[in-house]
Amino acid sequence: MNNDLIEVGKIVNTHGLRGDVKVVAWMDSPEDFEVLNTVYMKTRSELKKLTVEKVRYQKNNLIVKFEEYGDINEVERFKNCILFAERSELGELPEGTYYIVDLIGLRVVKEDGEEIGVIADVFNTGANDIYDVKREGKKNLLIPVIDDVVRDVDIDGGRVTVRLMEGLEDEV
């Protein structure tokens, strides 16, 4: 998978008999899904290009209709498939906002240049994101993504500079 495709959601179930699917959106705002004309679905064997025909809302999920499918029997096999969109179709991100795919693998360093580790994952707690930093010979370090801690994110330079608050880093 290349970095030009961004994960935007997951098909979690079918909806009705006409081929609609229930999607959990992985975007900051589920309404952003409405601007997508095309998405890609990763199945076990291939990456399928799909045309978004209609998007509706149901509780915390989206109900999505793809032009290519018109029957529940055609879409049942897509449960748990991940949906992707082209980065260019998603538009510009606000300053200080990054795609998770761009953060994973960045080196994390302290302000004095001391290497801490590499971002292995990013979690959202509701209040703020958390960087899960893989460290050599130590357990992973969870770093809150708040202004007092994350001082600089340099995607092009491949690193995140942090100031660790007292008690955040253990010696294990």
C-alpha cells in the first residue's frame, strides 16, 4: 500500500437488501466522506476501485451505496474490509494536523537531540492523540500529543521533537 492512499473507514456490515454497507468512518469528521467520489477497498486478493453513489447517516456510522453493487449478496463478503481514498481527493489538512500514515515510522527525539524511538502507532483518546513510541530494549513509551510535550513535527525530516514531562519516561 502506498502513502497516496489514506485509510478512511471500515465496512462493518451490510445494510438492507440493495447493496448498501455500514461504514465506520476513520476521519475527523464523518461528513468528509461525502466529498469522496471514489474509494478503494482492500480485499484479501486485490484493491477494488469503487464509486460512491450515496452517503447517509445512521447513529455513529455511515450507510454507503456504491454504484458497482446493487444487492446484499454482492456486498456481504466485504465485511471488515478497509476503505481508502486518494490523498489528493481529501484536500489540505489544517496546520498542525497530520495523517497517521505519515507519522508512523518517524523518529522521536528529545529537544537535546537524544533519540527516544520510532512512532509505531497513534491512538485517539478523545481528548488528544497518543504516540506509541517503540524503543530499543525498553517497553513502548506513550507520549501525549499536546503542545507542552510535542514541540515540532517534521514530516519531511522524518522526526518528531518532544519535551518529556517529569514522570512520563520510565527507566524500564
